[in-house]
Amino acid sequence: MSENEPVVQGPEGESAKPQEVEHRERPNSAAFRAFIASGWAPRPAGLPARLPAAEYAADRRARLAAELPGERLVIPAGVFRVRSNDTDHRFRPHSAFAHLTGLGTDREPDSALVLEPSADGFEAVLYVQPRAERDSEQFYADPRYGELWVGVRPSLEEVAAETGLVCRPLDDLVDAITKDAEAVKVRIVRDADPALDAALDEARGADSLEADAELARVVSELRLVKDAFEVAEMRRAVDVTARGFADIVRALPEAVESVRGERVVETVFESRARREGNGVGYDTIAASGPHACTLHWIRNDGPVNANDLVLVDAGVEVDTLYTADVTRTLPVSGTFSEPQRRVYQAVLDAADAAFAAARPGVKFREVHAAAMRSIAATLASWDLLPSSAEESLTKEGQFHRRWMVHGTSHHLGIDVHDCAQARKEMYLDAELKPGMVFTIEPGLYFGPHDLLAPEELRGIGVRIEDDVLVTEDGVENLSAGLPRDPAGIEAWMASLRS
């Protein structure tokens, strides 16, 4: 693997450019270079087909340019992030870059999309590292881009054919985005590529952060309503996720036998995600027994006991980077106990209330409100609230939130928490529109040490999460293929184990 460059100190302790320390013996004689460049079969002729997302990405770029006309907009793909020392995390492009270019999986690190104002409106240019041919030193010696290290890279012509974009060499990028920076308003999606941020900050001067924040907001709000391609990808992500949940059910006997049964659940699902998709869209929650009462339990190092419930919150990210986000709470034995069923049914009632409220024209926050009315009513009927359900639902009350502190819904798409930079009036206070995709995920969590919970409920955590598409006349549950009601879950689990 490639070597990291250690930081060294310059004069008077100032940080200097890191110096490369070479720990490999790299052949570089003229004879070797001639030899390694020879004897290769010709590259395949022709250009790759246009990506299915390309025409949709072109429309998205046009809408973005119309929001900020006459401005230079820079959307970096991002850079590799260090995992430890000289090893990096697997690359995933910035979501805005993927959305506006159609490039997914691990493409194209260090590159950037630039929307340049022109007399006709704008020109979209993709700056990307071109392929190094076999007679170059990069071909065999560069662990970042070299073909013998990372595989065959596409040529500029091939990327242009796939995306429909004008493609130029990455070496031209900094000059392209900094030229005339005082005369042309330039914005960048920040934090994807720190070096580009720094280059632009120097060229633009101060007071650029607010402008960049507005670009982040615009590219986020651009994804609030999904186009036909995005909806199809969401369906695909949910379908693969459903198969992953079936794999989990089949693996539960193995999980019970394992010291770290939660890891069995986690890895079985992630195997499906890697085989049929790009991976998981977020860290899988595989929480058995009382661990389900920790909302973001991702350690997944506990046992899975036969009499427990196991709460699994997981989603497959497909190659285009769209992800599902589904939660099912399963009885490990295949059958709910009476207390487990009681809590499960209460959560299901809240989910059904949220579904009943969700339709075009309803404000996003009303979905949550409907679920909370159901949760408060149930907890009041169990004599757990220090007030009536109605009093608890007031701003001064909120006692029911002790057992469900999270929200009921969030937008979903190319990010698991999609559109997160959108304005409040475009998110919580916005009306639902056809094409929006979001989750419905109420829960109840009775911690093992919660003395206000009935003893028989302590250590029970239940969440039910579905992925929802707003249609012209209502909503569609994209994840309805996975059973939701207790009897349906028991029958489904029995069928998978037979």
C-alpha cells in the first residue's frame, strides 16, 4: 500500500510541505521503463454507453444553474479520507457530485464539476484525472492513479461519453476555478476537497463562507423531489435490502450460537449489500435485547439470545449511491412474547397513524405529529404519563418523548438523511409533494434500568421503519414487501426457516 508523507517542520516551527519518505525500491531504469511499457494487448475499441442517469443529471445541472445564474459553481467529488496511517477508507464521491454528474460507486476521486457562466447560460465541465498510458511512469509507479495499482482508469473521452459532459484534465482545475475570482462570483461545496477550498478562499478573499453555505443549501434542496430515475433506484435499493433482511432471519440460529451474535446479523446483511450493491448506506444497527434501547447502537458486539427481540436498522446503497433505510424488529425465536407483542403493536399503530396522515399537501411535520398522538395515547392508557395524553402533547408537556426521543421521518435518497441542508420551510414546514421519498419510523424504547417502565417491558426496544414515496393521490410504502404486523412477521420468519 502507498506510503503517507510525514509532516515536517519548517523554519521557526511553521508547518512545511510534507516530505516523501520512500520505503519501496522502485525500478526506474530506462531499460525497465521500456520493458514494462511493451507487450500489452491493445485497449478495447469504442466508447462506453451513456450512463442511464446522464440525461437526468443534465436537467439537475440546469435547475441548479437557474437558481444561481451568472455564477461559477464548483462541486468537488472529494478526496480520499485516511483510515489509519497510510490506508484510506473506500472512496465515495460527494453526494452533490454524484447527483449532478450521474457518477456513482467510487468515481472519480479528486475531480470536480464546474458550472461556468456563459452567454448561453452555463457550460458544465468535468475536471478529471486522465488515464496514464503504459509508457508513463504513473502507469506502474503511482499508487493513487497508476493502472497496476488501482486498475484501468477511463480516458477523458470515455468519461465524456458516459456523462455527456465536457471533460478536461485535472491539472487545469485550480486555474479554472480561481481565474477572475474577484470579477465572477464563485461558490464551492465546501469540505469535500480542502485543497480546493483553500485555493478558492485565497483567490476570493474573505466573506465567502456564507455564499458557499447557500450553494450547499441549493444542492440539498434540489434533491427534495426525486425524478423518475431516482425513484427507480430507490425501489432497487429497497428490494435488495429486503433480501438482506431475509438473509438475517435465516442466520438467526447461527447468531444465537455465536458469542457476538449481533456481528453475525450485521455481516450477513452487509454481505448482501456488497454482492448486490455498492455497500451499506450507513452503519448497520443490529441491536439485540436491551441494546435496542440505544438508538444508534452500531458496536454490534453483543450476544443474540433466543428469547430476545433483535432490532435491525439497515439499508443497501446501490451503485448509483441511492440507499434504502429500513428497520424491522424481529423475535429471535420466531414468536413474540406477550409483552413484546404489546410494545410492537403500539409502535405499529403509531406507524399506521403516520401513514394515514401522509399525502400530498400535508406538511411534513404533520406525519410526526400523527405518530406522536398515537404514542401518547398508548402510553397514557398504560398509565405511564404524569398527565393526560392531550397535556403531554403540548410544548410544555412532551412526557411521552421519554420513550421516543427521535423524530418520525426524514428525507431519504442519495444520502440516508437526504436534503439535510435544506431550509426549515422547505423541510419540516413544507407540504408533501409527489416524488418526495422519506421514512416513517416510530419506536418505543424501555431501557433495562428505567424504573418508570413496567418491569415486564424493561429492556424491550421496538422500531418499525419504512421507506415512503409520495404519489399524486397518497403515498406508497416502498418497503411493504417486508411484513410489518406481528402475525405477518411470525409467518414470514417461519417460511424462511422451513
